Amino acid sequence: MRSTPPNAPVRSHSHPCATTLFIVHRLSLALFLSLLILCSALAPPDAGAQGGRAYAKELSQAFADVAKQVDPAIVSITTEATIRPTARGFDPSDDPFFRQFFPPSHPRIPRSQKQQGLGSGVIVNSNGTILTNNHVVDKADKITVVLSDGRKFPARVVGKDSESDIAVVRIEVSGLPTAKLGNSDRLQIGEWVLALGNPFGLSHTVTAGIVSARGRNNLAGLGLTFQDFIQTDAAINPGNSGGALVNLDAEVVGINAAIESPTGVYVGYGFAIPINMARRVMEDLIVKGKASRGWLGIQIQNVTDEIASSLGFKSTDGAMVSEVFADTPAQRAGVQTGDVILAVNGKPIKDRDDLMNTIAATDPGKPVALKVVREKKEITISVTLGERPPVEKLTEMGGQEERASTRGLGIEVQDLTPDLAEQLGYRGQTGVVIADVAEDGPAAEKGLQEGDLIKSVNKIPVKSAAEFRRIISTLKPGDYALLLIRRGRSNRFVSIQVPKE
């Protein structure tokens, strides 16, 4: 056998068979990789299904974990109220003497009757403090709280606020499980949330959905001054009111309050009060027994496209001052009718409700800087806020910032200024201009529109928004307001009934 001399260079020899094997090896490797890629391409349905199931299980477990943490702090609230019939005039059958001579003219109506109510609540303090809706406990003579373990306790109202639909009740028991309150300002549209409560009396029900929208307002029929709702498609039904809307960190981000539905049951649109708003009202109710809010003392409205165009604005952001009430913080600071408020302490203002909520969330006595546009120039006005008076006092003043100033007609009005008269074609006319029409309200049903001119109410001429509100405030539920409306160059009468309470 021939040996290789020491230190001789080693040479490689390409034998034809070796070359063929090398090529086959490379081709096999390429084929193997191709098959691997092909298999990977064909595998996703199964792998994807497994991954999807794994994700679904993780999400399902997250829901279960949240429900397990929060559910013990959710309570059922039952109420009993005495309902007294409205007066129906003198009936001889009511008097024993006359009953001898006059048979009853109709079946006797009981003097009073009991009405049962059902809602939910959230334990926020282990000492028995419970957060719920005002409409759950309002006018209740008897309130009973049922805990998750079945124990029942009588409850008393600590405080309630009809303008935000928040109430606080307390039961005499300690050591209770509590729910953690989150930060609703951090909520994102599309984020998963769970709604916990007692719909239709089905205690401790959990539904899931997402945050569909934020900042919802102008919900017809609620009669609430302050609206900044979280909209969700998590199922909310009668009995859910006062329950918790929670995120996947098991934090309460809202208090379930309302639904939008033609049937009265869930059809995909549920609404919750942001916990940041609810918490502030709750703290006031606990400490002061009432909600304490900042107040400017102005009538405001949204900036419509027409108003924005007439003022040379590029957007409808901001809130327009349609009236400044006498002897109020705004009047003393120099705020004027026609000013458009664009920001408060540097925070941009989107619309009327945004301004109302921002001011209301600021403590009375604190100064705020208003960024205002006046005669197409931006100025800053410093106002030291007052404390918002009760609704009754605001009505006596001739107006208030909210939609309730028109007694449920579903419209907001403003003075007819020379600029608006020119813009809308009402030169030489008198009256008040409709600045906003609530969807599904009585005025909308009668076909009234923004920009319509109201010349008279019940044949009484009106020349200012304050005058219009004073006339409307004298009407009782069920009364009719006969409005003389001008649109374009024609007049017509429209009769609108004040909603019955």
C-alpha cells in the first residue's frame, strides 16, 4: 500500500461517483427543506387551531379570574317604595255619608300601593359602603342588600345625586370583600370588559364585551345633567343598574347605568358611568352628603357647522356662551355672550358636555384659566369657580347649563344675535334660535331642527333665551307648548307636549 510521504500536501480527488453523491446529498437537503417548508405551510390550520384554542383558553381563564376576584364584592339591592295615586278629584263613594246615596262611579283606587325594585351595587369599603345608581334607590322606603354569600342586611342612604345618577348606601357590617377601583381615563376603545350584576333578578351574572365608545352623551330620556358614558356591548339588562363594569385587571372602570333599546332589554348598547366621575361624586356624598361641583354661571351650547362658518372657525370644537347670568363667577370675570371657550387650564374642550363635565369636576373656589375666542381673537380669562347651586335654584335663575332647562322638550335655544340673523336669514325678525335638538326627543319627533326660529310660546312673543326658559318653566308635565316656528321664509305652529313625569 502506497504511503503518503511526511509533510506531503493532501490533495482531494473528485471521483465521478463522489461528485454524484455530493450533488444527490445537496438535492436531498434542498428537497428536505422544501418539504419542511411545504409542511409548515400546510400545518397552520391545525397549528393555528391549536394556537387559537390556547388563546381562547387564556382569555377564558382571564375572564374567570376577574369574575372570581370581583364577584364577591357585587351585591343585589332590592327596594320597596310606596306609590300614591295622583289626585282624581272628589268622589262621593269616598265618603261614608254620601256612599248611602251615590254608588261608586268607578272601582275604588287604593290610596297607596307598594312597588318593588331590583338593582345591583359594588362594595367599595369593607365597612359596608356600597356604590350604586341613584335611580336604584331613589324614593325607596326600604332598601335591602343581599351579599354574595346570601346574607341580607337593611341599608340606609348615605347620599345620592340625581344629576349624575350616583348613590351611596351603607349596611352595618364589617370585614366585607371590596372591589378595586381603576382609572376610566385609561380605557381604550376595543378593550375587553366584563359587566357584573343581577339582571332580571338572576344574581351574580357576568357578561363580556368590549368598550364600544367613550364620552357618550345626549342619551334621551335619562334626565341626567352630566353624561360621559362608556358604551359597551357587554350585555346589560334591567337589574344590572349599579353593578360593575371591570377591565381584565379586575378593576372597576364603570358603574352600569343604562341601555339604549326600543324594547327595554339589551340589544347591543349598554352604558356605564366612568368610575372617575362616580368616585368623585361618591367621595362628596360620603363626606358632605351632597355632590359639590364647580360652576361658572353661564348658558352654553355646541358650536354648529353654521356657527363655525360664521365665526371663521375651521372646526366645531369648543362651547359657545349663549348667556351669562348676573352675579355669577363668569359675569364677574368678564365672560361675555358669544365667547367660544376652547380650553380649560390648557385642556382642549370638545363640546358643551365636555365643558360642563370639566368644570363640574373642579372644586369650587379654585381658579381656572379659560381660553376664549372673542371677535376672532384668542384671550385668556381667569375665573374663580363658584359652587353649583341646586337644580331648583338654577331654574329660578331663568336657565342652567344643561338640557333640563327646557323641561324635557328636547331643545336648546340661544339669543338671536345680529350675526345669527344675518347668517340664518332672519334679519328683522325676533325670537330665539334652536341651537340643539335632542335625538328622539319631543321636538325632534315634531320635526324641529337646529336653526329654526321660535317666535312665540303659547302666543306669547319671546325675545331672549332667558324669557323662553321662564315661560317653559311655568308649564306642568302634560301641558302643551304651542310654538310659532319660522324656517326660511315661512311660519308654522307646532304643538309639543311637556313629557309626563
